[in-house]
Amino acid sequence: MCLAVPGRVLSLSDDEPTTRVGRVDFGGVIKEVNLAFAPEAAVGDYVLVHVGFAIAVIDNAEAQRIFAHLREMNELPLAEADRP
């Protein structure tokens, strides 16, 4: 089973579609993520990330639903998920 985790895009670098990366916040853990598969991602957007690649842009409501499921599985501390 594969898992994609939502994170919020903090910044973008490189405008080339195949090499575009962003700094993404995963509840306080910041990682660089390849955005080649989600070229429409913008600062402030939530993206679903799997093995370092953003595979989709999702809206805030969907991100919050995923955070709720992760909390139910005790995989996400409450304080992390409720950050704006």
C-alpha cells in the first residue's frame, strides 16, 4: 500500500516544469518536493506528496479530511493538524 501525505507549499523555485521544486511544510517538517507532476501548485496550496513528488493539488477541505483520518489512526498529533 502506498501513502500520499498532504503538505502546504511554502515557496517555489525554478520555473522549468520538469525541474520545479517547492519547499513544503508537513506539520513543521519542511522538505523539498518535486512539483513536476503538479505544475499548477502555488504557494499556499496543499499538495499530496508521495516519495518526494507532489502528485496532486488538493483544496484545504480535502487536506483537513486527510488530517482527520491520520489523527484517527494516531499518526498525526492534534496540534500539527490544526495549524492554519
